[in-house]
Amino acid sequence: MSNAPFGGGNPPVTPVALVTGGDSGIGRAVAVKLAEQGMDVGVTWHRDLAGAEKTAREVREKGHRCAVAQLDLADLPGGVDVIGALADELGRVDVLVNCAGTGTSTRLLDLEHSTVQQVLDVDLIGPFLCSQNVARRMIAQGTGGRIVNITSVHEHQPRVGAAPYCAAKGGLGLLTQVMALELAEYGITANSVAPGEIATPMTDQEDTDVAKVDRPGIPLGRPGDAREVAAVVAFLAGPESSYTTGASWVVDGGMLRMGPQAASHLTSDSWRRP
């Protein structure tokens, strides 16, 4: 992409992207991909400072600046101030990718309120507040921008044992559509990316060669690589997606298309347990 903000600029400036949860997995892949596309990058981390520093090194190896900050999305609303601080450090913000997330593997009847609240804060309320903070800055800059929310296939379909996660991701998907409507007049687009099974630390598959993993229930026969998700995010974060907003981009190897087949080919009741 060109080194210019989405609304132009004289003289041209290097665009800045902020990526939450950029210390590993999809977040790291997104940060590095956006640097390859010509952006300076700010990344947040929750517990893995070493991981965030590794991401920063990879971004800098691409020839771009990288700022790093700790962000706990369960500490709301104050924690979101970190997003503004990163934008200030890097001088502007043109892209926000809400990637940080958490989940559960607990049946509905066994869930505690505190667990539900934490998942909703991290996966829904946090991205809402981060987007609000960044959108206000983008409007003040007057050059438009991009917001990309990482949801999940569970934005669209439920999963046993993941009630708060599904509720949050479904909510984030619809929130993205409202954002697309309300922010369009400012040249800001909002889209969601809904990954299926991706080889990341969250799925206990860090550094896994996805070509060597057998997944018969996924049409493409394997999990996804985080870089395959990052490629879709990069398109939505760049100038070539200027007429694309309010959509959910599924990256799942065909998983969501398997509903009727899964129903007819299951051979036990094991799906009833997380």
C-alpha cells in the first residue's frame, strides 16, 4: 500500500495500525502483515511481554516502527486509555484490529457470573470501547480509517460449552454492522473477520505445521494458519477495501458449510460435552 493515510495527506505520512492481542497467534501475524503493507504498528499484550517484544522485532525487521503496551481488557473502562497512549506515541491511528480475546469451556449450568462478565468484557465491551476511542481520533484526523474486529465462526454458529464466548462474538459481529453504518460518513469502514480453527496458542497448536494435521470434519482437511487470517485482515485494513464495510469475512476452511453433513455423520453423543 502507499505511505499515505486513507483520506490522502500532504505531505504523505506513514499509516499507523493498532493491534490488540498482538503478542502471539493471529495478532502477531496481523501486526507483521500490516508492517509488510507499509504501516507502523502498535501492539498490546496482556500476560506475554516476551511475545509482544518478539512481535515488535518482526515488525521492525520490516522497516517500520512498533510500540508495545500492556492492556487488560477486563480492567474497564480505564484500561482502554492504553489505546490512546499508543496512538499518541506513534503520532496518529488509521487502523484498529481488535484481536485480543478469551473464552471458556464450561457448560451453561455451571458458569459463574464472574466468568461470564470477564468474557463479555474482553470479547465485546473492550472492543467496543477501543473502537469508540479510535473512531473519535480518526474523525479528528479527517482522513478516514479502518476497524477490523476478530470474531469467530461462533459469531454465526453456537458451540457447546462456549455460551459467553458465543454471546460476545455474536454481539461483536452485530456491533460491527452498527459501527459500519454510523461511521461511514467519516470514511471509516468496519468489518469483522471470523476464523475457524486456527493453529495458535489459544488452540494449543503454537508453531504447528497445519499441513500435517488431519481434520476430516473441515472440507479443506486441516486447521488454518494465522497468516491466512492475517491476509484477509490486511485487505480489510488497506485502501483497496474502501467500498467494503459491514461484512463478516469467514476464514474457516469451509467449516460452517458442514452443518447438515456433521448432523448426519456424527456417531456418538460426545458432542454434548465441551
